[in-house]
Amino acid sequence: MTIPVTIRLQEADFDTAREVAAMSAGRTDVGAVVSFSGVCRGGADGDAIDALTLEHYPGMAEAEISRHVEEALTRWPLFGVTVIHRYGRIVPGENIVLVVTASSHRQAAFEAAEFLMDYLKTRAPFWKREESAAGTNWVDAAAHDDAAAARWTKS
Amino acid sequence: MTIPVTIRLQEADFDTAREVAAMSAGRTDVGAVVSFSGVCRGGADGDAIDALTLEHYPGMAEAEISRHVEEALTRWPLFGVTVIHRYGRIVPGENIVLVVTASSHRQAAFEAAEFLMDYLKTRAPFWKREESAAGTNWVDAAAHDDAAAARWTKS
Amino acid sequence: MKVVYFAWVRERIGKAEETVEPPAEVRTVGDLIGWLAGRGETYAYAFETPRVIRAAIDHAHVPPETMIAGAREIAFFPPMTGG
Amino acid sequence: MKVVYFAWVRERIGKAEETVEPPAEVRTVGDLIGWLAGRGETYAYAFETPRVIRAAIDHAHVPPETMIAGAREIAFFPPMTGG
């Protein structure tokens, strides 16, 4: 059986609900579907942001995401994986990223989704720039994201 | 701020996509939305099932789920929680359960969703009976579900 | 005292609920299981393996050593398999 | 050899890509960073903290000690902040 894998990098927004529904539509082997949506936040009062601009490295971004999806497929018994990552200008409330995983067991679906998100945060070649009243600035990488990604390293 | 909590026990199927969409619609404080859908599986060739019937303990089921949602709200910084659990007869491909969590951070949203699912599996008063060509039988509790739930016990 | 049964406990006993009047020496949930098991064949079958039976008093899980005094509704059922 | 830059590395240098011809003694990714940093003020600024610079050869992450011989495209960028 071929495992359905969808990987899309796109400027346009996407419909989380439709992607989640598509994962299990018409199937009776999928027991568990986990979705993660990353949504652009407006920020707190003091540092409200007007928009994010996501720059990416075309070609490498697709290659990196594909490699990590392949790794997830070897680690967990998955029936399907969807990864969508946007680039370009994104305003608060809009989607940034979506990961959907399907498996017969919930633990596999949860772990694979977390694994993919941790890697997208730290290894996929995307860079966020924030626009706010104070101007624009590149978002710093978070140390806790590196720590989260490190838990998946085979020892 | 009141955190939107939706808890529903119902016989009718539900629309996962709509519930996920509702969690972040019109909000700019939610950075991460995690959903888990448990779907009725048809079973493998040897033990294909025709349907599940879920029995529940009215009153206690609502009380147990509410208690666990309250606990999740004290453990993680959540912006919203949705729990829907069906009862009655469910055929392969239909939904059984849905948990949606929203937070500003992905780790909190993932952990809260896993916590709620682990507890629903082991503590919420629902019982599954399978119908197959061989007759009907009550599903045994899985030891790995108890082990998964035990990880959340405060030591 | 109202007692309710679920899943195969209910099926084996053949009823979903009943009102019982156990004697005064039946003080705990465990005592009540033992007393119910002695009420006939169907009860003996339902409670044949007491360690797998789960109990709730007034909608909250309780261990077998819990006192039943003051309980409005006591439920007995197998390990849960929801989710 | 094609070199591409992203995010604030790109902004500081003022260009997204260029073709460079480093001398033969520039053998590793780390050597190339040092050589590029010596090309002028904008490059010095982009590469002022070499340890935060990430590199990829032909779309795959590489550490600084990687040899650049045979590379078609070498990319330099800050730590990634996707997802």
C-alpha cells in the first residue's frame, strides 16, 4: 500500500479543516488522526505585531521536509502525512504551518506530528521577520525549540 | 479572560473539521492548535468488525471529562479545549472522539491533547462492544493505555 | 441504596440498576461486591473476578476500601475502554 | 561557485546570490565564511559571528568543516525560525 503523503509550500492560506477531513475520508484503517496548526499570533499588548513575512529557501525547503517525512514514515506506522508550510506575508490569525498524521494508534500519530513540528521549527529553511509599530526585525531562534528537536536524535 | 471549553457527549456524528476551525476562528492569540480524532477502524482481514457500540454512564461521563479538562487547564496555558465523545452504534470510518486544544505554544497544546486522550481511554466511563461476523464482544482494556495514562500522575 | 451496572457487569446480572438494602456489616465497596456476589448465579458470574471490577460512588471513581455510608448511587463496571 | 544568502545574511550583504571564485586554499565551508568576511564591510557585518551562521551545500545542511570541492550551490543563513 502506498502511504499518501502531501507536502506543499505555498504563499496562499490553506484550509486546515479540509486537510484534516481529507486524511481520513473514506478510510476505515485509520484509527487516529492528529493535526497541528501553527497560527500567526498578534502578540501581546506591548509588542503587537502587524504581520510576519516568511522567507524560505526554495528547493532546499522541499528537500528538507521530504527527508523528515520519510524519516517519520520509517519510525512510526503511519497511514498518511500532510505537511503544508506557507511563505510570504502572513497576518495575525492566518495559518503558517500544518502537520496532519494518521495512524492506527494514537501514540504514533501524536509522536510523528510532534517530531515533524520540532524539525520544521529548527531545520527547515524558513526565516520569520516581524513587522510592528517599532519596525521590522528577524525573529531569533528559540533555544527551547532546539531542545525539543534534540529529543528525537537517535543515540 | 474566560477560556472557551466545549464538552459534548452525543449519539450523532460530528464534524472534526468544523470543530478545529472553530477553535481559532477570529482569534489572534492562538499560536498552536492540536486536534486528535479517534476514528472507528474496520479491523484487519481476520477480525473485520461491522460496528462498535459505545455504552456510557450518563452523568459520570460528563463529570469525569469536566474534571480532566479542568486539570488540563491548570497544568498548561491553554486558550481553549474541545472534547466530544460519542456513544451508541458507530460504524467503521465514523468518528468516536475528538480533542482539540489551543495554546500560544505547541508543546502545551500537544501535551494537553495527549493528557486528555490518555485519560479518556482509561478513566472516562465508556465501554466498547464490537460486532463482527463472529458475534459481539466487549473490548478488553489495553495495558498500554494504562501505562500511557500513568505518565501524567504527579509524583 | 441505588446500584447501577454497566457493560458486561450489566449483561451478566441482567439488569441495569436496582435498589438494594445490604445489612449493616456491609461497610465498604469491597464488602458490597462480596455481598452482591452472594445474591445468585448471575451476580456470582458478574463479580467472579473482583479485582477487575471498577466502582464509582456518586459519579466519582473509588477504590474498594471506600465506605459506602451516605452514597446515593454506587456503580459497578469493567475497566473502561473509551476514547 | 554559486553562493546564496538568506534572511539577515542576505540583507546585510545586500544581495541574494552571486558567483565567487575563492582561491585554492579555501577548502572548507568555514574557510569560505572567513574568505567572504574579508570581501568588504557588508560581508564582515554579515559574518561577524561565524558560529551563528548555518550553511547548506546543494540543499543539505552541512557543518563548517565540510569540504566545498564539487559543490554546485552553497547557502549561508541564520538559524532557522520556521514552523
